[in-house]
Amino acid sequence: MFPYDQQLLALLATPPASVADVLATMQSIDALTIDGDGLKWFNWLYMQVTQQVETQVSSQGLASSTFLAELDVQFAQLYFNALKSFLSNDPLPECWRILFERRNQTALARIQCALAGINAHINHDLPEAIVTTCQMQGFAPKHGATAYASYTSLNTTLDGLIEEAKQALHVRLLGDVLPAAAHLEDTLAAWSVSAARESAWNNAELLWHLRGETLLSNVFLDTVDGLTSVVGQGLLIPIL
């Protein structure tokens, strides 16, 4: 789709082992992609989020920082995996496919691509990342636990980043001014990262109880993918 796609694929060959590794990969993607690539704007916004996570990790106690750092790595790897699968023509979640297949549609706004990616990543990927991180650290995801408190401590900061992005990215992919678009304004007004992250935690608790039930887990994730894809389709309606 873009002449540098094979270079993108090469960037994703080595899985990240730390938040610093995650940021390095995102920075490389940002440097490689052009303004007319919708991937650039999701990656740009996610990079801002990851920088805030890095700051939060360095300011919290050991238990909290360990959980947030590992969650950041596991979470980012699901984005990198989805992009790698797309670039390799391998199967991937539909909620990611609808964004990647439209990343060259210059009628879209930058914020549409950014939020479509955030939608796919939080609603589909985050429950899985939470479960994986909790398994690695030996505890269940539970409301009220230390890990949950660390997780929600980011919400205000992340909501603020999304609000800033709604203004900074409110242009077409190539930077053209958007016409008045009521449906886009309504969609942007309704978006809350805190609400999406709370839903993701709830789904992680459900997914936790399905451990060992591969068929049921896959059905659950397929259902989440379908619902997330519907939202993504609505976010990616071209502004004419």
C-alpha cells in the first residue's frame, strides 16, 4: 500500500522487552510514515500515551511500576502483531484490518484514524494484555486491587491526551481543513478513554475466568472483535 511497508515490517521483527523498546519502535514508525498514511496518526497518539506511561512508571512504587511497565509491553506487542500480520497478509482481528485497509484514504481525518486505532487497541487488545500481564505476575485482575488502582491512575492523563488530540488532529490526513461534519463531531464528543479502559478491565476479568477454555475464549474475543469493528466502521466514515 505504501512503498515503505517492507521497512515497517522489518521494524517489527524484534519484540519489545521494555517501555523504552516500545517507544523506540513507535518513534521509528513515526519517522518512516508520511502524513498521508493514517497509521502515522494512530501511532503518533499512541506514542504520546506511551510517553505518559513511562513517566508514570518512573514515579510509582515498585509493585505498581512493574505492573504498568509489563502491561505496556504486552499491550503494545498486540498492536505490533496486528500490523505485522497485515503487512504479511496473515490473519488479523477485523477491528485492526478496517483501519489498516483505509490508511491511504486521504478523505479521512487524522483524528478518525487515531481513534479507530485506539478503539481497536483498547476494546479488543487491552483485555488480553491485562490477562497476560496478570498471569505473568501471578495474580488475578480484580477491581479494588493494587494493579487496578495503578491501571486507573492513568485515566485522567489519558483522557487529557485524547482531548488534545481531538484538536491537534482535526484535519484531513494531508492537512486540509475539514468541512463542517456533524457526525464526526458527535462521535468525537462521545469518546471517553476512561470508559473504554473500564470496559476493557471488566472484559479482562471475564476472560480470566475462561482461561483453559480455548474455544470459549476464542468465541469471546471474536465477539469483542465484532463489536469493536462496528465502532471502527463508524469512526472511519469519510468526510465528504
